Amino acid sequence: MDFLGAHTPAALPGNRALPPVQGAVEAPHGTTIVAVTFPGGVVLAGDRRATMGNMIAQRDVEKVFPADEFSAIGIAGTAGVAVEMVRLFQLELEHFEKVEGAQLSLEGKANRLSTMIRSNLGMAMQGLAVLPLFAGWDPAREKGRIFSYDVTGGRTEERGFATVGSGSVFARGALKKLFTDELTEEQAATVVVQALYDAADDDSATGGPDMTRRIYPVVTSITDEGFRRLTEAEVSEIARSVVDRRLELPDGPRASVL
């Protein structure tokens, strides 16, 4: 990124001049991303729907990617710009590791992503914003950590759980009731699917588990053993159990009242 900025700044996504347009730019947008920590790491998940205005642009888009061996990034916002930013971020981390012979710290990765988001501010002001959710295993602190961002590159470390995207308000409401500090990895994966179900229930831009097409959320886990994407069989089993329970309790599991 520094090399391009010095030699060919126009090649960077945030420096590309857009033609003048009237009204909003119609481009596919990714929606809801959720993350939950558990004692052994962090789970990061996303729904599969991309929208363009009031239309469904794609039903099986993937919005969660490994950043490197011990971190992952979920994207909400303009899909094309977001994917390009993720690829550049992955390349940045790989380049650093090859040059320095060691991985960048999780804090350093989060800061680097903040700089990349800030460089996209010009396009964000024209409606092509990207809002990622970054999560990973921090070997220095021996725990999973979550970072959220605003369009200016402002970075916030979240405690316990975080959401971003059009359905984030509804997903956060579900997580506030379901999250505890003693979740296992399997329970954390179930909690994020529950949250995405609730988001899809109230937000038309978020896609819930599609049982007829067998399209399920992307669920990933990052622990001290590295990044792992849950298999289709694992996620489908969780999704089916959530949907089956919703037939009995449409509003989801009840939180205990103090």
C-alpha cells in the first residue's frame, strides 16, 4: 500500500476518481456481520445476502475471509470495494511476514486496517462505504479480540460481541440476551446463527438460513490453533436446529429474568 501510494497513487481504491452521478450509486452491498468471543478464541460469521437497492443481488455471497493464520475479517458495505480492500489487506499482512520474518501483532493488524479504511473516505462520502469487522487470536493476551470501525477509520475494540451492517441493531439485541463469558466454541457458533436469524427476521437486507437452497451463514472460528471455517455439515446442523426450535418459539430462546 505504501509502495503504491508513493509510485502510483491513482491505483489505490480510495484515490480513484468517480464520474459525477446524480442520486445514489447502485452497487451490490453486503449486510450483517457478527462476532462473539469465547474463552478459547472468537467466532466471526456473516449472512450470505447481497442487495442492490430493494433487490436481492446475490443469495450466496461470502463476506467473511481469513486475513492471515490467526485473524479474519467480515465485510459490510459496498461489496466490490470491500473485497478489493480485503485482498489488499491480506497481501499487506503476507508481505510484512515475509519481510520481517514474523507476524504483525493483532493490534498492529487492526491499526493497519484502520489506515486502509481511512484512505477510502473519499469513496465512502460518495456512497461506496466499507465497514469491516476484524477479529483474531491475540497470542500476547491469549484471548480472542474484536475490532469495529467507522467510515473514517476510527477503531473500537469491542467487549464480548459486536455487529455491523444493516441488520446489526437486531443482531446486537439478540447477542445481548444470549452472550455469556462461559460459551464453548459450539455454543458461540450457535449464538451467532441465532443472532443472524433475528437480524433476517427484521431486516430485509439480511438473509437467514435458506433451507430450500441449502445456503447457510459463513461461520469461522479463530483460536490458538489458527483460523478455521466451519464445514457446511457443521453449519447446516446448527442452522437446522435453530430453525426447528423457532417453529416452537418464533421469537427465539428466552433469556432468564433476574
